[in-house]
Amino acid sequence: MIHYMQLNHEPFMLIKSKQKSIEMRLNDEKRQKLKVGDQIEFTDKSTNEKIVVQVVNLHRFSSFQELYNNFDKLKLGYQSDDVANPEDMEQYYSKDEIKKYGVVGIEINLLHELGEHKFL
């Protein structure tokens, strides 16, 4: 099965360059449908460029703090000199949403790039 998700430019480029291998999301209804072996087509919100990744593992936790405690910050998209702070994810998800759904670390492997997709 293929799933469709959007990404901000920086995390998109990190996945494209294989520097980021864990995509962090709220484990809402949409993400609960993910299965190992599925594919995700990510679209860069800034450029409309697309890449396709394969889900190689799903790591579910009750909070981003737990997720961050279980992975090297480089896999999560941070640089070696960055401070990896789980509260960074609160710019995307409220504390209530995190408490309700939990979170998922989607471990991915880049399959291919699709380039920019323009609609006429």
C-alpha cells in the first residue's frame, strides 16, 4: 500500500540525502494504517518534489520524549551539534493530541525520487 504525506523542505532534503531515517509523527488514525513494507510518497511543501520511501519498521511510543530516548538524534534529522529536544514536535502537535494518540517513529528507506510534479 502507498501512503501520501507532506513534509517541510528541510526534513524532506534530509530524507532525500539519506541523513534522516526516522520520520516522527503523531500516531493518529492515518498513521495507524501504516504497515512494515508499505510505501510513503513524501511531497516537499516548498517545491512539490516527491520521493518514495519504504517503511522498514514502526516504533510506537506514548510520547516524543520516549521516542527521542530510543534513537540517535542524527536518525531523527538533527545535526551532530544540535540539541535534540522533544518539545520541538509541539510546533506540529498539541500536548493533548500526543496524549490521545501517542507517537510513531516511522523507520524508512529511500526508494526513489520522483522530481517535481506539476498539475496543469
